[in-house]
Amino acid sequence: LFFDGANWRTRGDGANNAGSAILTDIELGHLQIVTLPPTGGADQVVANASLDSFEKLRITASGNVGIGTTNPTAKLDVVGDMKVSGNFIGTINSTGTLALPLTADASTGVLTLGGPPFLHSFGTNNTFLGSNAGNFTTSGIGQNTGIGTSALEANTTGNHNTATGRRALASNTTGNWNTATGRSAMASNTTGSSNSAIGTNALQVNTTGNGNTATGTAALFATTGTNNTASGDNALVYNTTGSSNTAIGAQAGYTLSNENANTVGSNNTYLGAFSGPGVSSASGLTNATAIGANAVVSASNALVLGSIAGVNGAANSVNVGIGAPSPGAKLVVLGSEATANGLDAAIRINNVATGGTSWNMRVGATGTSTPAAGFSISDDSNNYRLVIDSAGSVGIGPTAPLDKLHVSGELRVNSCVKDYGGGSIAGVCASDARFKKDIVPFAPSLDKVVQSQPVYFHWRAEEFPEKHFGTGRSFGLIAQEVEKVLPELVTRDEQGYRAVNYTELPLLTLQAVRELKGQNDALRKDNEAMKARLARLEALFKQQLEVEVSKKR
């Protein structure tokens, strides 16, 4: 043992001082010993011993370093915790690239975190990142991506799935082509395929439904249906077995009370926050559409546009404008129709071109300018062109039609006017023999017709206002008199009042004229015979007279 001026040394007995040792920093009870490797490759040991004299480090002849182990099997073999305060340089290259073997099982090619697997790629082209994401039994084509705690943890043969978020697609087993982003998104899905869920709890309860798209927190939360689309916070949240529904907007698909939620209904569309069905969930609307915030539809095969004040929490009713940016009525269509609300409601048809005319179609109420409880068409100056009153009487010109059809003005017909039974009244009417059967000539009617006395009269209009009789002087026949000779022309109503079928009178008159002509022809024939006889008698008388005159001469 000798002091070389800096350290205490021992001299070895081998060549090149093999086996020698250097002792340094002998203070405070610490001793550092460095041994030089002897010829033959014995270990070089650097030991930092305190009072316990335990070895803290070993470097083998092959260059392996052991800390906490006397038999290091790698270039750095550490038994115990390791802390790196500076940069960590990997063993593959100096850029920090860390290479893992392919994941073969739960212990090969896996990074763990606190015990559970944290990063691995078990299966074919799969990527799993997160505590217990994926598993080590999945098989098939693969190409799944699971990011988040327990994402895709139950997958067996499902392929082409993407799960991002805690428990996203956690129960999926064989479902394919699903995308779930958000905490518990599609967490219950097992075999459902081709679904997309974005948002916390989106499509959470779906198990076997296919083709659904949910965007927003709890969108389509409870569905097991198919081909539904929901976008918005809690959109279609209560839908269960309903399919092919579309809901866009916060809580679209159910009204302020979930008792009126779309659950089993299908082929429905709800566009707007809180838009939804106006009937109980059990009703199951079909092909119903509600458009607009708070809009409500309560019948199948129906479309409702806009909210209604006081319904489903709506503060105001919606006016609809087509081509009109500021509609002031329920429906305003520039260039076409417009409606007004109130006692004088109308559908207005406007022609905005130069010289165009505006027309109003109104449904009247008592006390308005429109005929009471009727329908009318008028211009902007309230000149009524057509009126249909509450009794169904039509007035063209008059605003208070007195009969089922009351026309003020000339009436032109280019064909035939018929009675209720199809009998011809006026105009050019079909009369071809090829259209007819059971043809029977009129019986002689001259004696009957001449007994029907035409009269002038005034109607007792004030006593029978429901008959809408006129107040001017009229003309016609007395039904009771006609009934005595031509009963077939007279009918009675439920009150026993008589009416005359004036349609047949012209033909009866024609028959009477035919009879008169026959009688006239017979008289003419008799008259001609009598004239001929008279001429013969006159000739004989003249001849006899001439004979008598000649005798007297």
C-alpha cells in the first residue's frame, strides 16, 4: 500500500499491475474501490461501499453494467427503480426511437401502466392505447383502433372499428365499421355495424342496431333501431326501436316532456331544438315531420312548419315567408299567395308585374266584409266575383245567392243544361237515337195542355224567406191546377209543397202543336173537298140557269 500523491494504491502481483486496486475518497466512512482486470478477462468491479460493504455496481468483462445485480445480462441491467433526469437515449439509435416487438400475447410487445396493459397491437393491424384498451383474444381481419380506458376491450372478431374515449365500443364483439368518439360512446354495442357516434354517451345503449349516426352528448342514447340520424345534445335520446328517423337540434325528437318522445316511431323527421312528436311515446308516429325550434307534429303522414305560441314551450308562432324576408302573416309568398289572420282572413294571389291584379280568397266569419261563414273571391276593392255561402249556394256576381246557383249577368253554355234526372233543359244536347232505348211517343196532350192556365203573380217571399223567392212580378203555372190534368209534372217536398217540372212543358206543347196540326190538316182537307163540291154545284146551277133563260126566249 502506498500513496502516489493523489490516491492510495495497492500493487498487484500480475503483469501490468493486474489485480491492483485504487482506493479513493476515504472519508466519512465511505470507501470506493476500483480493481483493474487481470489478464484472462476477470471482472472489473467498481464498488461503492458504505458501512454495510454491499456491492452497488458491477461491470463485467463483456461490458454489461449491473446496478443492484451481480450478474448483469444486458448492457444496462437495473434491479429496482430507475430515474432519468435528462434525456433518455434508446438502444436502437441516438434519436430516441424505442422499438418493441410485435404483440404476441399479454407479456410480449406490451407497455403497461400501473399493471394493466396500456399500449399494444394484438391482432392484425390493430392499435390499442389506454388502460385495458383492446384485449389479447381478438381475431379476424382486424384494423381496429381503440384509444381510451377499456375501449374495444370485449372485441372478438369485429373489424374496421374506431373507438376513442373511455369505454367507447367497450362491449363490441363482432360489430364492424363502427366509429365511436366520446366517453361511453356505443359502450353497449355488441354486433351492430356501420354506426357512427360522436359525443359522450352517444348511442350508448345500442346493441345490435345498424346504420345509425349520432352526433352530440347522449344522442340516440337508448336506441336499438336502425338507420337513425341524430345531431345535437340529447337528440333522439329516448328512441328505442324506432328506425329511419332524423333529428337535428338540441333535444330534437322529444318535447319538453319525455312522455312525448319519439321511441318506437319510424320514418320521422325533427329539425330544430325541442322539435318532436305531440303525442305520447306509445303512439308511434310514422312519416311525421316537424320543422323549427319547438315545432310539434301530432299525426302520422303530416308536416308542421314552425312553432305555435303556447305549445311545447314556444313563446311565439312562426310566420312563413317564401320570397319574403319579413313575413307578417302565417304564409307570405311574394308573387303568389299570402294569408292574413283574423275575421277577414284571406289567401291573396298577387301578380307583381306591371298592371298585375291582386285577388283575395277569403273564408268569412260573421260580421266581416266576407259573406258570413262563406268562401269568396274578390279583388282588392272588395268586388266579389264568386261567393259560396254556408248553405253551399253559389253566387257569381251576387254576394248573397238566393239559389244553389245564382248568376247576375248573362249565362253562356256551349253544350247542354240538364236537370237532376239528366233531362235536357237548354242548349245543344245529345239526342242521337243510338243513345236511346225504350222509345215511346208522347200521348195526346192538347186537351190537357190547354187546361193549364199561365198566370202572373207575386211570391209570398216574406212568409217563406228560406225559399229565397224574388220580390218582383213573376209568371208560371199553379201546381195544383197542373196536377189535375198532368200529375206526372208535379212533385212534392218533405213539407208537402208542390213543384212543377217545367222542363217537360215545351215538349208537351210541341205534342199539342202536332195534334193541332193534324186537326188543321184534316180541316183543310175537308175544306178543300167542300170547296170542290161547291164549285160543282155552282157550275150546275149556272148551267141550269142558262137553260131556263134560253127557254124564255
